[in-house]
Amino acid sequence: MPAAAAPIISSVQKLVLYETRARYFLVGSNHAETKYRVLKIDRTEPKDLVIIDDRHVYTQQEVRELLGRLDLGNRTKMGQKGSSGLFRAVSAFGVVGFVRFLEGYYIVLITKRRKMADIGGHAIYKIEDTNMIYIPNDSVRISHPDEARYLRIFQNVDLSSNFYFSYSYDLSHSLQYNLTVLRMPLEMLKSETTQTRQESFDIFEDEGLITQGGNGVFGISSEPYMKYVWNGELLDIIKNTVHRDWLLYIIHGFCGQSKLLIYGRPVYVTLIARRSSRFAGTRFLKRGANCEGDVANEVETEQILCDASVMSFTAGSYSSYVQVRGSVPLYWSQDISTMMPKPPITLDQADPFAHVAALHFDQMLQRFGSPIIVLNLVKEREKRKHERILSEELVAAVTYLNQFLPPEHTIIYIPWDMAKYTKSKLCNVLDRLNVIAESVVKKTGFFVNRPDSYCSILRPDEKWNELGGYVIPTGRLQTGVLRTNCVDCLDRTNTAQFMVGKCALAYQLYSLGLIDKPNLQFDTDAVRLFEELYEDHGDTLSLQYGGSQLVHRVKTYRKIAPWTQHSKDIMQTLSRYYSNAFSDADRQDSINLFLGVFHPTEGKPHLWELPTDFYLHHKNTMRLLPTRRSYTYWWTPEVIKHLPLPYDEVICAANLKKLVVKKFHKYEEEIDIHNEFFRPYELSSFDDTFCLAMTSSARDFMPKTVGIDPSPFTVRKPDETGKSVLGNKSNREEAVLQRKTAASAPPPPSEEAVSSSSEDDSGTDREEEGSVSQRSTPVKMTDLGDSAKVTENVVQPMKEVYGINLSDGLSEEDLSIYLRTPISAFSQDNIYEVQPPKVDKKSTEIFHAHIQASQGIMQPLGKEDTSMYREYIRNRYL
């Protein structure tokens, strides 16, 4: 067996930033300070980032000579003593990335780190502090008034809070992925890693890593899984410019490690949580899924068990188990603008073919394989529908998708109303969860890098023989994953994940020969230690997404929590509510800016002017809401022909169709604002900027006098009074745009999305107005000072109601279109020789069978139909 490959250890672990007036010099070295690399960053460019990497590996002596020459060459006078031309700016441990707002670029450096865990001799560090340095020189700096505000928003993402990195271990992938790649035969790696070895041979040189006999140890550098990388956008600009040793990928989530002694034998239990950087955000502002199948609050949790007596991946014993949490993969949201403790759940978009759920489960199948097990903990029975809305939609989506999957790879759906069982005094929640956990672990298996121990062969256990997964000569592989969700994916989900992890931990300990049976009891040291890890894990993830620590813990569901815990739960609930109501919007802006979801651009609306970030996370949308100082106008496509501006002034950003026209009042004479194609919702005043938003709704093109039901066959009695919804309060002096708090939902193209006042903040008032307007007649509105009053209550002429007079004759243009000679598919009335389509006999029989079926005459089933139906019944019910 040839020698196994080893991971590449980055040669850039200690950095020093040196400064001159024209350049920054970033000098990086390995941990032993024997190998050095140098980056040259230009400071004379006001807005561009110019980085030069010579890719040369320097010795310590060569770096000293280089820095000495730079110091001498940058002094104001040659040979002058007492003054330096090269200044030491800052020491660091890694580069987070480069970012630009409206001025020049900044470099973000890690200045403090703390070791959190050790996996196979590879250290995992937590970022303790960072430093953000502006690159361009003051002499070339072009100031912008909004730069400081963007800088504050960016720095609201606290990099010292639960961001982790490693120089030699890929934290974005699971241990199973990392170790299965490392165990590939050397012959398979030679062709793939020759280039990597040529670029990084100096890292292993003089360190005794070349084995005798010519079998060298190759280095592997796998591409990170970008879904769990949080600085990918910050490193993207230099990714293809600098050597890979400079690229340090960080994850966000949780990392904790505890030491367990089993009769003096040290065992490390490590818990790593990777938070997804896609569709990331805060609790009520990110719900459900986006159009690409990425869900909110998606976290991959991995528990790693290793025998610390041998800290080597090749010779040591390692085991891991992975599970996932994430929001229900549907288009849904909750609007907290009403300041309710439990805002109503709204399904924002119908998805009859489960498209977004299919995209989400497709990602999971590609990463984990099958089976995908969905543990749904939301309520199923409620007096008033709330959480049950999600349960019904999710089970419908899973049932629909399973039609297209082979029976052995279908999605396993496990619904369990955890809240209902918690309230019952006769039911033990954790016992029921333990049964579910046993079933799940048996289906997915777990990863271990060594074959079954001899003691398990001598004394086989019944549960061990029923274990699923994939058995290989060198151990076991986990195939498939458990996906747990409740509404928030916080309290209930963390307890369920703990119970599944506890069950998997027993199997992991048994596989390493540390216990005689794959069972662990509560109130043992091992379980207490594991419970503390999971509580820290749950508190951290809850703070990141919900703004407070866990409200209900494992002890709460065991019903052994002390009486003081109830007051703490109340405080955590209030803290979560306050965070959701007052600080989540700012945190969401910071996340969007940090992850590169929003890019500041001169001449476009600023981040704080956007009423919602829905269009930033849903790339396939075609509508855009205006900025806070804009008005919305809904046009037919024909109006574009009448615009006085050329088409090259149309600005398209992230697939959002938006037209910005400056100084609209200058073109007031050139555009007839009462043109039949131009029907704005607001005509009271014009701003310097307005937005064109395209929509596919026919209602947006209807006249303002039409009520809720635009049908021409709706009876409109002249003696009924009412208000037209679209014409309601259309003569206000100013429209005040309120920022939507439920940013995960697309705002409806209604007047309330653009202008609102204190008079119609009540949802009850809106419902009453809407119910009246359905049976109301169109009314005329007259300006009287600042208010609009009803002066008449008469039936409007047909032209005012529908925009056209049906009694008038057709125009010449319409008549010419109507009388245009059609081109048929048949040769007798066409200038082209086209043969009529031919229909085969089978199609004709099928058509006649359908006709007869509509008349109640059913055809007898054939052998194929009967066998197909029997197969369906066998797979579905037997």
C-alpha cells in the first residue's frame, strides 16, 4: 500500500504589514518562521486593488535584506539616520479579505486568535479580534459622505463572535469527506497533485516528510464548500491573483471540544456547527427558502470522536456523525410590523410542483446521499391554524417529490408534534425522541475510519448488526442525513438533535471499543459533558439567529429544570422579542453587506434606502420596489416608447429591471401623464427620482376607479356607498415609505407598500375597507385643501371605468390587425406548401377513448395498465 497523502499546511500563519507612502508590504511566514512570502499592495490607486505576488519563497535572511532595502529606498534623504522609510503597521495571523464600499479598498486582518479544538493534530482557531485598514494613501483618497456609514454597517458583523478557521483542516467539509480523500491511493493522486506539489514543495522541505524508497507524501488542497464559507466574497477578488497559501477561509457557527477520560484513556468529543452563508439572516427577516433552494437558519452540525492517545489521521481512531437543521423549505414569512408575539405565518407564493423544495433536497442528496430523513417538529393540531400551515404544505411537497424518486431513495418524512407531547403529563418527550433517534441512526449509519473492533465480533450486538450506512474495508461511511426543523429551528430542534447525537455517540464509542454496548444512560459523566456541549451549541446558534439564548433546554423537556429556570426563560423570551423588533433589521443589513449580497454602487439606492432585501436574495424576480424617496409607477411596456430618454440609461442590477429618470418635471410637457398607457398610482407630486417596476399582473393596468373585482360583469349598484381601494387617499401631499420588517416576503404591488399614514395602520381597518370595496361603486374624488372628499356617488361612464368606450367603432389600426390575412397550416389557404399534420392510429384511439370516458363509457384495462397499477399499490402501501 503506497503512502497516504497529507493535507497541505499553509505556510502563511504569521503576518506583518509594513507601510510606505506608495505601498503596503504584507510579509507572511510559516509557524516556525523559516519560509516567507511577500505581497505588494499598491496605495496610489484610489478605487482599484492592485496586488502583486511574486510567488517566491524567501528565507529569513532574504526577507531581512529585502525589508532593509525597502527601508533605505523610501527614506526622504539617502543615508539619513533616525528616520525610517518603512513602518511596521500591524501584526496578524491571517487575511479575512478585501472589501470596498464607495471609496477605496480595505484589508481585514486577524490580529488575535484562540485555539478552540484539535483534530488529528490540526488546530482550529477562533477569531478574537480583527483590524480593518484603509489601503489608498490620503493624498489620493476620494471622500464620499456615505462611506463612514457603510463602514459602521460592515463592522456590525462581529468577527470576534463565533468565526473559526484552520490553517490545515478544511472546516467547510465533514471529517468523512476530508479523510476519505486522504485515503485515496497515491497513484490516483499523482496526476492530480503534481502541480500542487510543484507549488508547495518548499512547505515540506527540510521537515522530514519525504519517505524512503521514493514514495513521497503528496499534499492535498481540496476546494472548500462555499456554502459554509463566510469570507468567500471578500477573497474572491484576489483568489486568482495570489498563491493559495494566502487564502484563509473562515466559517461561522460553533466549535467546542471536551475531554473525556475512560479509565485514563483520553477521548476528545468535538462539536462543529457550520452556518450556511446563503439566505443568511435574522429570525423574522429570513424565513423559508429562496428561489435557489437555500433555506434560512441552515446549520450543519458534526460531532467528532477521536482517541487522543494517537493524534494522527492515518494511525488514529476517528468517528463522526452529521445532521442538519434548517427552515421549512417553502415560500413563507412572518410580518412583525404588527408587534405581535406570534406573528401569523403567511405562504407568500404558491408552489404546487414543490419546485423550491426539490432544489433544496437536491442539494442535500448531492452532499449526503440517501436517505434524506425529515423530522418535522411543528404543531399539527391547533385551534387556530398557525404552525399547521407549514406541516400541511411540507408533507404535500414531500409526497409529491417522492413520486419521482426510486422507492429505495425516497425522502423519509417523520412528523411529530413535540409541543403537544411536552404539555402531556403522561408522555415522556425524550423517550419518544430516543426511539426516533435509534431509527434514524440505523438508517444513516455513521463514519469511522477503522474496521470493527475484535470485541464486537466476539460479542456481537443486535443493534450493531442492524446498523445502516456503507461498510468499507477501512471502516464505515455515513450515507444520508437527518434534517430537523421546527418553526424557528432553535429550542425544539436543538433538543431533538441532542437526542439523535446522544444515540450516535453511543454507537461511536462502541465502534472504537470504548464501551461494551451501544447504549448511554442519562446522568452519566459522558452524557452530562455531551449535554453541556449541545447547550452551548444551541445557545450560540440561537443568539446568532434569534437574538437570545435558548428558552427551552434539555432539562426543560426532561422536566427537571429548577424553578429559577422559569424566570430565566421569561427573560430570554423578552430578549428575543426585543432583538427581533428593534435590532434585527440593522443586523440583516450588516449580513447582506458582509456576504456581498448587496454591493454599494454610486448613483444607485443605498442599503438603508431599500424597503426590503427580498430582491437581493431572490435573483429571478422581475419587480423592484422604489427607494424611500421614490414613487412607484406601474406601466405597460408600450409606455417605454414614449420616454424621452434613450435605452442606454436603463440600469440593470442583479436581474432587477429598474429605470431611473432624473428631474422628471423637465419632461412633463414631453410625456402626457394622462396617456392611456401611463397609469400611476400616485399623481399628487413628483420626486427627482422614480422607479419603473415591471409586473405581470393585469390588475396593475386597470383604471384607478376599478374596485377589488375588475370584472365588467360585476354589478355596481348606484345606491351603494363605498371606497375604491386603488383610489383611496390618492391626493396626499407626500408618500412616506415604511420599511418592511418581514423582508423575506415580496411586497404586494399595492398602495400600502409605497405610502401609508397613521390613519390606516390597523389591520382591522384595512380588512373593513377591503370588504366594503368589493361591493362599492366607483366614486369621484375632489381636492378640498389637503383632503379628498366624496362629492358624488354616481355610476361612471364606460370610458372612465374601463378606459375605452365599447360602443365606439374599431380604429383603423385595430381593424387592419383584425383583417390581416392569417397564415394557416394547410396548403389550400396558404401561399406555402405545407402538408396537414398526420395523426397515427394509436393517437386516434386514445382520443376516442377520452371522448367515450367523458360520456361514461369506460374502456377495459389492458395488461400493462393492470400490472402498472399493481406495482404502484405494492410500492405505496405494502
